[in-house]
Amino acid sequence: MNGNVTNRRTAFVTGGSGFIGGRLIELLAKNGWDVRALARDQRAVEAVRRRGATPILGNIDDRETLRKGMHGSEVVFHVAAMFKLWGDRKEFARVNIDGTRAIIDAAVGTPSVRRLIEVSAAAVVIGDPKPMIGVDESAPIQKLESAPYSATKAASEELLLSANRRRPQFETIALRPPMIWGAGMPMLDQMADAVKAGNWQWVNKGENAMSTCHVDNLVDALLLAADRGRGGQAYFVADVEEGTLKSVMTDLLATKGIKTGDKSVGFGMAWTLAGAMAFFWRLFRLKGEPPITRQMLQLIGKPFTVSIDKAKRELGYFPQISWKRGIAEMAARNS
């Protein structure tokens, strides 16, 4: 070490107080990056600072704050998103579409930024429910009315990739992970609560094939995309192993000492029930989320696996965390 820090790279991160963004900040800092992270409130300020980033207080639609935060950054990692299985479509659009538009405008207006990389979602290619096995990037984008999360993420990705080359030396890249898991995953607590409340049933006996992506495999892919990704391209990133809905959820819940039953419902019945529940939740303005939604069924109701061949070929991506290792780490943390 010669003490010269002028070659340190700088990144700006959105969603840094969350599950994925926090792990990304830690990896960037470990690799010698200076990291700045958008923080919408004091809790987020403290969270990103603990992870190793300099907090930038502001909202995702505040272009002036975004430009100031991005100043001097080489790469912007856009991780922030609204991920829920139920909610107001306008709120999904405000965060996932309008927020992305503001991030793009700020990045294009910041000369130092050469790459904008977004965490998209594998679900952007899921349309009317049907089996999809080994899906690659040639599959068309879908925007189902019944799936506000994936529909707004699809619109977000379209905005991002269309901004590629909006100015010289500016490139945009999207990564599409399927279900993201690992120690600290917030979804696991929700699943555990559903099982404890007796609201858990498998769809089609849980036999649907599915791809997953460990959070550390995803953040590795984000760093690879910063240097190796092709502008204007989307990449599926996932674990090497594939599982079934039942094998995946059983292993995850077991890390918290929770066992699932064998109760099951067919997809057709589940789809009908989800539609009826949505009608009554909206009609009576019920609080919380319905036990089952069509957004949920879009994600887990039919077999869905993805091919990572393009990411391997162009990014040099190879998942480092296996299913066995990741589950062992989660079990140890929860013990």
C-alpha cells in the first residue's frame, strides 16, 4: 500500500438499509469502494452508516438530492423497490416506476456516472399462469393487471434499459433474480407467521419447480455487472441448484424450527379464492393482506425456473453460495 487513495472507486446505492442493499454496501466497502447510500429517514441513515456507507438523506424522487449524492460516483446501484404481495397499484408505480425515472434522470445528469445497474426481478417475464422452465432473456416482458409488483418492475426495467446511451459513456444494466433468500430475509418472518396462524397451504402439493437466488450470489453479480455487463442488457441471476416450492419453503422454515403441514389446494381453486378475497378486501377496505393473492400465485403457483447461461458467459458469474451452505448459515444464526 502506498497510501494513495485517489484510485478508490465510488458507488451510490439506493435501498441500502434493506436486505439486499445492506449486503451490497458491505461487499463494496470490503472491496475498497467509497459508498454513498440514499436514506429516507433517520433509521435508514443509521442503518447504512453501520454497513459502511455515507448516508445521503432524501427521497427516491428528489432529483436534486440524488444528483448531489451521485456526484463523483462511477456506478449507481438501484436496489430500492416496493415488494409486497398486496397493495395500492399507485404506490407500486410511485416507487418502482417514478422512483426509477428519477434515478435515471439524476444519473444521466451526473457526468461521473458511467453505469446504472438495477435489481429487477425474474418475475417480469411471467404472464398468464403457465409452466415456464429454463426461461432465458429472450422471453418477452409481461405486465399483468393482477400483479402490480411484477408489472411495475417490468415497466421500471423498460425505462432503465431504454436509457442506455442516453449520453456518451453511460450504460444501464438490469439483473433479474428469482426469490432472494439468506440470513435476515424479511419474507421468512411473514411465512413463519402464516404457518403459526394455520394459514399455510401448498399450491399443487408444493411440487412446482422453482429457481432461487442467495442474496450473496446476487450482490456478487452486481459487482460483476459494474465491470463486465453489456449496456442495455438484462441478465437472469440465480443459484446453481433448483428446488420445488415445498423443498425450498420447508428448508427455510426449518431454520426457525418451524414445520409445515401437508394441506394443499389446487391452482384453479387457489386462483378463484384469491380473486374473491381481493374483491372483498377492496370492497370493505380490510386492513392487512389477504391470506392469498393472485400476485403470490403468479410467483409460486406454476413451475418457474430460469437459465443463468448468459450471466455466466458475459458477466463471468458463478454462484458461490450453495443451497446447503446458505441454509446451514441461516440455521446457525437462528439457533
